Amino acid sequence: MKQAYSIVNSKLLITNLNHCIKRPKLFWTKKFLWCIYAVTIFVLTGFVFYMVLYPQKNLFDTISLGAVFATLGSTLVSIASLLCNKYYDEFISCRDIFKSELSTQEIKLTWIFLKKQEVIRKSKNEYVSYQASNPKVIFQLGVMNLSIEVPVQKKDFYELGLLKKILKMKISKKIYVTYLLNYTDSVMESGLYIWECIYHILCNALFYILYRDLIITGTIFFVSGLIITFLYPIIF
């Protein structure tokens, strides 16, 4: 009989290098996409102002339409903020349960002030690189296993990465439960609780970052509405 899962603790990997490592491309790609997104909303806002207000060229109508965009943006920010806080609180709760109640070993969480990856210059041609890894849970699925890295703080939240893990767990759940019932000596509740806890950690992290993105979107709507309101009478 086998165990249904195993836990690999977080680690700090330190490496000596003879060259400097640049930031991951993902970081710059995400920043670039957000810039394109913000510019697109600004351009679309200007287009709406132009199509609606160009025949009248009325300052009162301009201010009214700007107020509509500002109200839309502030409403999105308010609603998304409430939901964002809700899902982050649930994420923290599930993470703490996993760390203190469900795990049979002491889980070390990476410190919030520690970057995921950093390079420090040691001398002219020498560098020291450190990389922090999160704890992992490896679920046994029979002839194969499913390794899930557990997010422990906000800087671990990436939309595509979280969605990929959630889909993997969703697809593999029936296989895992079957293996849990028939081939392991783990207590059924323990193995199932770990699975559900990790799944909810991932889901709450994903919903948090999606609503955080909605807050940013609402802020862009708010700011673009104000800017176009002031610029429209000058330009047109």
C-alpha cells in the first residue's frame, strides 16, 4: 500500500554565476500587455466621446459623458475591491489550514520580502543568484503523479499558471479519488482534504488576481474618462 500524496518543502537555491541573469521575459511581457490594454481603453474612450459629442460640441454634454465613465470606473473598483478582499481572506485561511492542520510536516513559507529570483554582484565577473521555490504537493495517480506548486503569497499569483493547475486538478480528480480508495493506506479524509484544500487555494488565488485586474481596469476607465473630459474641448 502506498501514500496518496507527498509534500516537498520550500527551498532557497543559491548558485554562483559568471554572468548576470536578466529578468524573466514574462515580467516584461505582462507589463507591455498592460500598457497596450491601458492605451486601448484610452483610445476607445476618446472614440466614444468623438462619436457621441462631435455633432453637439457641448461642454455640458462632455462633462456628463465624462461623469458616466468616471462612475463606471469607480463602480467597477468598488465591487471588485470587495470581492478581491473576500477571495484573498479565503486564500489565507486555506493556506493556513494546509500549513498547520493538514500537513504532517512543518511547512516553511517563503518570506514576503524575499524575491522569487535575484542576482547579486559579488565581484567584477562573479554573481550570486538565489531562487526561492514554493512548497509542492505531489499527488499519486497510479502510474503517474501530479505535482502542484502551492502559492503562498500574492507574488505567486499568475493567471495562466493558476488556471493551468486548476484544470489539471479538475481533470485528475476522479483518477486521484479512485487511487485513494483502492491503492493507498492513507486515511481517506486526509488525502481528500489535502486535495480539496490545495484546489481551493488555487481557485481563491485565481479569483483574487482576476478581480484585482478588474480593479485596474476600473481605474483606467476612471482616469481615461477624466482625461478625455478635459482634453476633448481643447482638441475638438
